[in-house]
Amino acid sequence: MKAIILSAGQGRRLLPLTAETPKCLVPFSGRSLLEWQVRALAASGVTEVVVVTGFEADKVVATLEGIDLPGTRLRTTHNPFFELADNLASCWIARHEMTDAFLILNGDTLIEPAIVERVLADPPSAPITVTIDVKDDYDSDDMKVRAQDDRLLAIGKTLPLDLVTGESIGFLRFTAEGGRAFVAEIERLLRNEDGLKRWYLSAIDGIARYHGNVGVRSIQGLDWGELDFPADLDRGVEMTGRWVARGL
């Protein structure tokens, strides 16, 4: 299994912390966010991790070179347009990696290994599977989802709250068929005037709405967190501290 991590961004909402450090290299309990990610993936049998770089790419490459994970190949592909485009363009840059089955993980999402285990535990029920969590309320920055049973109906930050059934954690599974559909939708969106400003999940939304072959997998009860704002730092340190205590 291959995983693609989208780590091109700087993380401007975290300035000055990210003035010279990419968001994916912010430290948590002795490891960078990126190292926590690749170790969680490797612990569940992922044998190849491709990191899409952008801001301060050389630092990301150096960090990966310092991670010793026998049996897991770590490499990068570079997005030279990271300052001009959102992460749909990072997926376009990595489209040549999307041939067989693969995973996509947002570069700012901390996940415990049990999440990867749950996502990979069973054969996928759909060509594309969106990993979701459920909570009591949702804010404007949450990537909200509307699902029915195990099928995704819509995904986006502006979904009406009365339709929301959960939120995407930024971790997806694709079969080869799902990858082909995803790449085709990416290329269609990038032909539009606003394509460079779109999130890649807008491609997933289009596939779900018009083709109906996107599933969901709940990871409710497991540990994860996003790094978007300064307040997320303390929560992430507390969470990863628990992981260290558990020997992860």
C-alpha cells in the first residue's frame, strides 16, 4: 500500500512559528508532525510514503532522510505552485502516483496508528473511502460531510448544519478505480478558472454527488487532530504525549 501525504503548505495561520518551518515539521512530543504520520502509516503495513513538498522542501527532505523505518520507502515529489494554488494542485502534481490502490493524508493531520488499522482492516466497500469522525457541533473551518449509511452524499465546509452527519479528518482510501475517477475529476476542475483555489475534497464532493461511488469509514473514538491554529498546538502536544506514554 502506498500513502501520499500533502505537505506543501507553509501554515500561515501559525506564524511566526512557521516563518521558516513548514507546518508538517512542527514538533509534537519529540517528533515532527510528519514523523508521527509516517510512523503511524508504517505501523499498519504501508510500504511506500510519497510526501508532496512545497514550502522549505529541502527541510522536509532532510527530515525524511533522518527517519529510519525498515520496510517502508520514504520519498518526495515537489509542488512548485504551492504559493499560488490550494491542495487540489498538489494532488495534480502527484497524479502519476495514483495508479494502484493508495491512501491520501492531509499534511496537517495527526493520527494514531489504530486509525490506519481501521481504514485498512476490511476490503473497501467503494472505490473511494472518506474517513470521518462525529462530534456534537461543527464550526466554519470543519470539513463537514453528509452521509447516509456508509455512503457519502456531500462534503464541504459550507454544508448546512442541519444536513451534517460528521467531518472528514483528511484521510482517504482509494482503489485503482477510485484513483482513476479522482484524477479525472482533478483534471476537469483545473480546467476551470477557479481550479487553482480549490481543495482536493471538492473533487471528492463532485464524484459523490454525481456518481455516488464514495463511501465513508468512521474512526469515532480514536485519537486524531488537525494543526490549523495556535490553539491546536497544545491539544496536539497533549495527545501525542499520551501516545508516547502508550509506547507508540
